[in-house]
Amino acid sequence: MIASVKHRKGGERISNRDRLFYLLINLFVGLLTLMVLYPLIYIVSSSFSSPAAVSAGKVTLWPVDFSLRGYQAVFEYKSVFIGYRNTIFYTVVGTLINVAMTMLAAYALARKTLPGRGFFTFLFTFTMMFNGGLIPNYILMKDLHIINTVWAILLPGAISAYNLVVTRTFIQNTIPDDLLEAAQIDGCSDTQFFFQFVLPLSKAVMAVITLYYAVTHWNAYFKAFIYLNDRNLYPLQIYLREILIMNSMDTESIMDPDQMEAMQGMADLLKYSLIVVSTAPILCIYPFLQRYFIKGVMIGSLKG
Amino acid sequence: MHSKRHTLSRRIARHWQLYVFLLLPLIYLLIFHYYPMTGVQIAFKKYSARLGIWGSPWVGLKNIQKFFNSVRFTTIVGNTLRLSLYSLIAGFPLPVIFALMLGVMRNERYKKVVQTITYMPHFISVVVLVSMILQMFNPILGIYGKAYSALFGTAAPDLLGSPAALPHIYVWSGIWQSFGWDSIIYVAALAAVSPELHEAAQIDGASRFQRVLHVDLPAILPTATIMLILRTGKVMSIGFEKIFLLQNDLNLTTSEVISTYVYKVSLKASVPDFSYSTAIDLFNSVINLFLICTVNFISGRISETSLW
Amino acid sequence: MKKMLLTLVLVLCLSLTAGALCEERVHLTVGIAEMPQVIDFETNRMTQLLEEEGNLDLDFVTYVGSEMIEKLNVEILAGGENLPDVIMFGSGHRPTNSAVYNWALNDAIIPLTQYVYDPEASKNLNASLETANLDVDLLKMITMPDGEIYYLPGYYSAMQNEYRTKNWIYQPWLDTLGLEAPTDAESLYTVLKAFKEQDPNGNGKADEIPLMSFAGTGSDLVMRSLLSMFCDVGNAEFYAVKDGQVYASFITEEFREGLRYVKKLVDEGLLSPLTFTQDEAQWKALVSQEPTIIGMGIHPSMATRLPATDERRDDYVGIPPFAQADGTVITPITPTNAYPAFVVTRNCKNPEAAYRLGDLMCSERFTVMNRWGEEGIDWIRPGDDAVCLYADMGFKPYLQETGTISWGSPQNQNWYNNGAALRGFSVANGLCWNGNPLDSEYLISKIMPAYYGHGPAEYLTTLIYTEEENDLIAEPDATIDSYRSQAMAQFVTGSLDLDKDWDTYLRELNNDGLEDVLTVMQAAYDRNK
């Protein structure tokens, strides 16, 4: 079947059939986006509403009784800034360690001719399903003397087997064997090949695992609360959790009406404000990483 | 024989630099994963903090038997599997399809906006997600309730009180939350597809749709397969919080899973029976391992793609 | 002359203070939950006073409140070398008796028995016990199966907390329809039916929901109030005591009759089945609707569920507990529990000093301070015109808040009810009215006389199990509890049939191990008597 050529546009031919296809795709994507969008707007709107309105369920689309109380409650708690500082540190340093270690291992494991490749891969993925449990891990941290230090946050989880597999798959499927052969003929060593070819060509997957690791660090709560005691080291999520608890009304205790009014509904409202506060910074990372997902990353690599 | 061994040690020697690359990650693996893994023996012991992991006495299979003999064993394992497998199978295609659709889109601006919006639900905490679900599905005040009454005139049935409806609510809310985020890896994989392949296909007269089928899809299929295999390794490890928040007395027959059951028991015992929970985790891990090996093996036979 | 005298006094004072500072204070590390309600433990007023009177120097190790117990469990199970000398708990984050017993068995904490029974070491504790004049033997209650006492309790008696299952009805609807408040099953049915059918909120729509609550604590209270018209509902899991015999109330015929009644209410739309599935947020949204659509609520306090300025707060009037067919009233009660609030770990080098701290906290002075702050600053002895909310029940005015600190907001006067404490009814029930007719405490106090004393004659308090007992029944107990709760909801909403499925229900409970559970509970109950 020959599609009729409708018109030329800067060298590209768009057939009727293709036009229809593009239209359908755009519509469908738009539909999915709307389905996602509405609840998101609801969350943001709720975070800017008054506690009473949120509690009574009055918010449907736009903020009701616009108020910054939710955000006030968060930023009044000065420790939040310590939390931000620590989390940024853990995220930046932690992700650097993560990506470095993961790239090293993934590169080695992606080489099909490596003896023992299957064995090592199994060794890594096995840890995804089996682990010693909380107590043995805690005892290990204790024996290494890293409890209550930043290393208790940065070291465990340095490599995620999941991300490792993703990276290995990517390298294996997108760095062609011809490239390796050509480089080896030119006398390139494995190490040189890694730095000169693999790294520049793996920007897309590095962007992905950077995002994955960064988000994991950003949302981390459990490791910090188990291994840390020093409040100066606590990440953001712990402080946010404390704010939520502080504002949860204990209905069995006796309270005076003014305070009660002030606190009523705060827990409900805070749920939403906290999402915005803890998510907004991380949302800024993605656009930076997005440009690494551009097509044509491979252009030029096979020439010459 | 002599020549074979010669080749193997030669090969190892040739790849020596790669082994150096592996060195640090392996050290990490041994210290932080395999050393604590020896603690799994507690599943077969009666743990006492005084005696420690190595000094506690052996009790053999007692803990595992205790779990198998729990009155609700078949129900909770069944519920866990049902929710997990349903999530896996239903949730798998959409991120792939979505990534393909994104790849087709020509308007870069629109595409960026769509991507940013669709990956945001991933960041919504479980607590908020469930309270939103409860709100939406309230038969009186929720969107669902109002729409139902408007359409059918009668009061809407309470879906959250229905054991039959619960798995659907659980799974599809999860898909809603994660399809955008999960598609990121596929978008990245698509970005690496050489444009020359597309040009070649166009020259051959392929429509855009055909190009999706014959160029884009095969490009991300290996990645997708690996993702699927990895996911089967987590089937028994259903999260605790979301299902716990969605549970109520009326839907418990399909919503009681292993993790929530163990939680309730440990609450009653109010003493962490560490050996017992380790035994259950071990049980889960073994099932997971079995499943992932099976799927990996099958995948290795059908396609060229497998984990190891 | 005057100048010389003054200088002499000054020098005297200075040397005395210097002397006091030179005296060796015992240093203790205190583990406690970090809570935003306490600004800074180190500089806290209560800390200062405790340090002075106990001759101590306290350093605080804080834990993230919500998961403090979990973290402690991990630390203890991993060896417990880093535990502080003393650990304190509050009602929001506390271990159960079994957890503490387990810590003792793992050598993490030391027994306090010798100090508790030493009159000199426990002088404050004993004084508080006498003033409180409790019905229960508190020391017996906190003794573990091995005969030792491992913690000092947090024991806050408040009538309001013991009688939580209170009925509240929307008075304007009763007035509109010319009805009396319901008193038993029949009248309740009539009133709820009228609410449903006669459009008391006058808007022409049949949108009234006569009785409704939310899943969890809300539905529990509803069931307990309604079922109390047919049987003794017992404790939270429906185990009761009669003639010294522990039995399961939820397998009796009376219980079944009660379920039949509740089912009737659900079938006729008088009790909304959403009670079993919706969360509190949903319910609150419905309660706040204008015009009012919810007719009755069963809560410790209805007023706190509505916004502080909502005038309908006092429109939901408290009514006496419902009576059984023959007129007897057995209203459900939740007896005050002594929970572990203060333990001493084996890392403590000076247990006597640690116990001194705990004993001080049990004194009336510090127990009151821990909740209301410093006398003369945060509260005052009531004047003659003060109205004690519970005066009708024989309580004398005890304190009046001045408003400098408020429960729930950040302050630095006390430890927000964390740590050992002991008080009887006379304190919390000696609160004075702040004059606000919409105040929830005021509204509760109006109806309390109708509830107090009308609970069951025999009831279960917290049971402490031995390790073997715990191993035996932890799982059956959890399974039965979950199954019973599920079955109750299913019976009243019709998923299970009260005639056809009752035997299956009983059989299932037996299979789950009900016999064993009852035997163990009986043994623990007998031990405590």
C-alpha cells in the first residue's frame, strides 16, 4: 500500500495515514495526562486551602479559603532547613557514589566475553531477593562503627541491583560490538574504552539512574531513623514526619477551643502541603536530565 | 584439557582490567549484603539478644512450620499472589506503550509537559493516595458516588466494602501512580535508537505506525523483558502500607496479605518475634527466587534476553 | 549599717549557691521521644526543677517519636550497648507490657522491685497512691510474671477516658419531631426511623443519615453501644468476665440477638454501612454538611469532631447509655491502664539515682506539672467563684488554667505527659470550667453522671502473659480478633447470614484456637487478682 504524499515540510513527507496516527496519539496521551492532572491539581489546591475547608472536604478543584497555613506550619519549624541541607548533601554525594559504582560494575558485566559474567550477575541480583533482615544489618553497622554517621546513609544501598541490571542492559544493547572491535584494533584498552566511548554514549541511562538514585535518597526515611540519633544529621523526611505528627489532633486529650480551632484540620491540610514541600525540589531535577534523553545520541560513533 | 584451561586463564588475563572495575562493587556486595545475609540463619533458631545470632539455639523448621500452620495461610498467600500478579500483568504494558506514544509525539513542548505531569504521581505518598481514593469513591460525596447517582438514580454501592472490587482498586490506582515514572527507562532506551534505522524504514515506505512496530518496539523489547523478569523477583514482597490503609472489615477476605497479617500478629504478641518474621521473609524470598529463575529461564529460551 | 547587712546577706547567698553548685550531681542520660510539643528538654522548666530536687544532671537522647519503640527494639535485639541510662515513654509512643518483659528477658533493663517496695526510695510514689485512692492494686498490675517490677507506670485516671462510649443525639431534630431521647432498643429504633422518614432537617430531601460513624474506632464504639443493649460487651475484643470466669461475649446468644438488631437498623437505612468502610476524613466531611444530615454519633466527645466555632457543637446533646430490655444498664468501659513509662537500662551506673528521678515524677506535684505546668504560673488554685465541672459528682475544684501554655502546642514548661506519672480522678475531674458553653469538656461533664458507675461489675484489665503463654496465643488471638471484627461487619451488612452462617462462625473460631486463648486469659486474670 502506497500512502499518498500530501505535502513536503522541510524534507519530511507526512502522509494522511500518518497524520491521523499522530492525531490519535496526541489525543490519547492528552487523555492520560488529564486523568493524572486532576488529582495533582487537587493536591496543590488543597495545600493552599484552609484547614477547615480541607477537613470538611470542600476542596474540589481550586483552593477554598486560600491560606498559607499549611506552608507556614512547615517553615515555622526551623529544623526543616536543617533537613533540607542534610538531604541535599546525602542526595548529591550519595548519588555520585551510586552512579560511579553502578557504571563500573555494569560496564564489566556488559562484556559478553567476560568469564564468570553470569555468575557475578547472579551474585548481584540474588541480593534483590534475599537479605539478612533488620537486626543483622544493624549489627553490621554497629561493628563498622558507622552508626550515627553520614556513612550509615551513604554506604548501604551504594549499588542497587535493580539499577545495575538496567544499566548493564542498556550498555549491552546500545554499544555495538563493532565499536568495541574497532577500538580494540586501534589499541584501545578496556579502561580507555570505558572513558572514551562508553561513558559519553551512556548519557541517557546515566540520566535515568541518577534520577532513580536521587529520588531514593530524597525520599529516604527509614535508614536515617534506624541508624541516626544526632538530630543534626536527620534528613528532610524525618522532620516533615514530625510536623505531621505534631499537628495531628489527639482527640482524647483535653484542649481549649482557640487552640483547637487553630489545629483542627491541620493534619489533613499538612498531608498535602508536605507533598508539595518535599517534592518540589526534586521536580526541578528532571528537566535537567531530560535533555539526555534526546534522540541521536549515537550519531557519529560508528563513523570512521 | 590442557588447551581448554589455557584458553580460560588466557581469557581471564585478557579481561583483567574489567575485573578491577568489578573489585570495588564486589567488596561492597560482600560486606553490605552477603555478610549480613548470614543472619538468615535466625529463621531456624530461637533468637536471643543475649546470645546473639551465632549463639542462639537451633530449632530447625519450627518457625517455618508455624507459618505454614497459621490458620489463614492459604488465604493470605493467595491474596498476596493475586494482588501481586494482577499488578504485574496489568501494570506492565502501559509504561511501554506510553513510552512508545511519547516517542511518536512531534511537538517537543507538549511532550515535555506531558512527561513532567505524568511522572508526578509517583511522588504522592501512600497515605495521601489512599485518602484520595477513599474520597473519590465515597458513595455519597465522592465523584464516583455523585456520578453513579446521576446516571442510575440510586445510591452507589460501596466499592471499598466489596472484596471483589478491592483488587481492582488496588491495582489500577497503582498503575495510575506509576505508569509515567516507569516509562522513563523506556523513553531513555528509545532515545538511543539510531535515526538511521528510522530513515531506512521510511525509505521502504513504512507508515509511522509501522515504524513503531518494527523499529521502536524491537529496540525497547530487551529492556522491557529484563524489567519484567526483575519484577517477578518481587512478587511476594507486596508493600505493607497501601494495602493496610485500604483494608476494612468488609473487604478483608481479599485484602489480608502476608505483611498485614504478620503485622497484626506481632502487634498482639507485641514482642517482635524476630525468628518468626525472618522465617516468613525467607519463605517469601525463596518463592521470589523460584519465580524469577523460572521466568528468566523461559525468557532465555524464547528470546535472547535473560538476566544471567 | 544597712549596707553592711546587705553585703553580708549577698555574700552568704553567693556562697550558698556556690556550695550548691559544687555538690556532686549525679549524671544521667535520659532517652525520650522528640516531640515538637516540647521545645527543648535541656532548658525545660520541669527539667530544671527535677534536677534541683533530685540532685541530678540530666542529658537527653532523643528518638523520632513515631517509631521510637521499633528503634529501641532493634537496638536491644542487636545488643543494646548504646542505650541511655533511663528511657521514658508517653501515651503517644509506648511499649506494651510484653515488650518490656521481653526487654527484661534480654537483659536490657533492670528490675526495680527492690526500690518500689523500699518506703524511703518510693516516698513520692506511695504518697500519690494514697491520695489517688484507686480501686485497683496498681503495683500488682505492673508486676511481671516473674514477680518483678520492671517499670514505673504512666497512670492518668480520667473519667472521660474510662467512659468513652457515649451517645450523642441531634437535639433540634428531636424537638422538630416532638420526640423524647431514646433509652433502649425499641425507642432507639422509633427515633432513628423518624429521623429517616420525616425529614427533620426540613429540606425536602431524604438525605438524613440517622446514625453513622467511621471505620475502626468509630465503628467499634457504635457496635459496643448498640450491643450493650443485649449483653455485656466486655473489653475492646469483646471478652468479658462473670463470676470470675473469663468468657467470649461474642459467641453468646445474646450477642447474636444484638447483631440481629443492628442488622435491622442497617437494612432499614438507619445505620449507614459506610460506618464500616469510610475513614474519619470522609465522616467529618459529612458531619460538617449544611443542613445537618447526621442524627446520632457515638464518641467519647461529639463536640471535638466539629469545628470549634460550629454552633451545632452543643446541639448534639449527650444522652444516657442505652438500657437492656429489662432496664439494666451495662455501659462499656475502658479501665485506665498503667502503661510502662519509665525503665532503667543495664547501662545505668547509678540505679538509685535513676529511681529517684522516677519516684519524683510520680509525685502529685510533678504529675500535675507534666500536664498542666507550674503552679502559680501556668495554673492556679481555683478561686471561690470557680465552677468545677464535676462538682455534682463530689469532686472539688482542683486547678484552673491560666492560658500561658496550651495542650498540644510547643512549650517548654513540661514534658508533655512523658515519663512516670500517677494521678487519681481528683485531678482531672477537678478541672474548672473556662466559661465557654461550646467547650467539649463542659459538654462531656454534663452527661458523665449518667455513665459513671454503670459499667459492668466485673471486667478485664490489662493482662500480662508469660513468655510461654505469649508464644502460644499471640497468633490465635490476632486471628480471632480479626475474624470476629470481620464477621460482625459481615453479619450486620448481610454478607453473612445470622441463621445459616452462625454455626460456621462458631466452628471457625474454635478452629482458630479460641479455647486456648480463653484458658490463657483466665490464668493471667487469676494471677492478677
